[in-house]
Amino acid sequence: MEKSEMKHAYLIMAHHEFEVLGKLIQAIDDKRNDIFIHFDAKLKSYPVLKAHNANLYILEKRIDIHWGHISQIKAEYALFETAFTQDRYAYYHLLSGVHLPLKSQDNIHCFFDNLKDKEVLAHVPNSDYQTTLKMRRYNLFMKHFMHRNSFIRRISQISWRICIRIQKELHIYRNRKQFYTNAANWVSITDRCVSYLLQIKDDVLRKYRFTLCGDEFFIPSELELSDLKYRIYYDDRLLKCDFGGGSNPRIYRLEDYDELMSSDCLFARKFSHVGMDLVDKILTFNTTDKAQ
């Protein structure tokens, strides 16, 4: 099958903001797409979602996801495995449930048709210090690092800091000779790339077990060490995400509409129920937009 005839797979990791998620599904509900959704295992219930043109699959295998923890990588693998087993796709787009496309599906498919099988990643700021901390230290106690219970969260964070300090004092490193590079964990990659990542799954889960935010490192790092190295294509048009000088992306509001829609970015994050007027306006624009 020619690449242009193959569908795209949208892989969505969701745990809240289901009103936005519903709008995201509307925006990508196209016969050229299949949609796969992973709901965090912590959720006791989740909404009934429907697509009219795309095939929609809800993963039965659900991972209890924790920030910065290996569980994030496991959830991504659950999505890759489910989609890869279902069919072969030209591209697999990994999104959160608070993403929205800023372009129409005609434009998005046209963009990727012209890439000639590139693995599309987006840059994120990083430093050697951050790489050493996140990848070359044993990051223990990450499972409850952001726990809702303030006491458990505090104990986990204090324990983590003590362990890191001890490792620095004793010059303890893990995977010291291993090459690492990072990118946004929200990627658009080809069938060949997903096949390769599935082949090395066991090694990845072992290698990244005690890392911090390993989901930002494992795909670009493993691709750089493989025959797929020359297919890597860094393009910041993949995602518009504004951290505003903080550690978390800010929520876009209606006043951001002109900035968002005048950008060249394909997707943006993050959106919330508090800004549904913006979400609806973007969705309305994209349903009437045509490929240039």
C-alpha cells in the first residue's frame, strides 16, 4: 500500500478535561484516521466517546500513570502496541487529551505526505545538568512524587532529594556511557519507527526504569543509536506549547486565538474546560479550512 493511502493513527493519553477530549476527537474524526485512547488506570469511570468517520478504540489495558515515572513510557508502549496490532499506519501521532490540531486534517495529511518517512520530533529546552540528573542518576521514589496526598508527596520528594544528594557525594552514576538526547514526548513517527521501538521494548523498560521524565528521552535517544538516525526530523511546527517561564504549560484562552491560528504549528497544548470558547472557535475554523 502506498504511504498516501495509509491511515494515520492518533494515540491519545487522557486522564481529565474530558470536554476538551471530546472536541479533540471531533477535530480528528476523519475517515483517514484511526483513534486510540488510553485512560489512566486511576480513573474509576470515563466518558462514552463516539466518532462518526474514524475508527475509535479504547484501550482495555490501562496503566496507572505517575508523573516522571516509567509508567509514562509503559502507557505510550500500550498505545503503540495496540495500534500496531490493529493495522499499519503512515504516521502515529502521540497526543495528550488536552491537545488540539491548529490545522485541518487536509493540511495535516498533506504536511506528512510531503515528509518522505521522517520521524518528526519537537525540540524542548535541556542542559547537560538536566540530562545527568534525569538519566544518569537513580531517580527513586518517583511513583508518588506528585501524589495528591501532601504528606505522601512530601515524603517522596524529600526521599528523592536525599538519594540524589548521596549519589552526587559518592559520584554514583547509572548508564554513564549511554548516549542521551531529548525531545517533546509528543511525537509523530512512522510505522517503521514504531516497529523498531516495539522490538526493543524490554531493553527500553530496563534502561529507563529509574529515570526522571524518561518519556522525553527514550524515543530520540534510541533512534539516534539506530539505523533510523537519518530519518529524524526536528520541526518545532509539530507543537505549540507555552511554558511561560514555568515548569508547566499554560492554558490557552480566547485572547490567544489570533496567535495560535497565525502560527505554523500543527498542534497546540494545552486547553481546558475554562477556555471552551477558544476550543470551539478553533474547531469551527478547522472544519471549514481547506488544504492550501
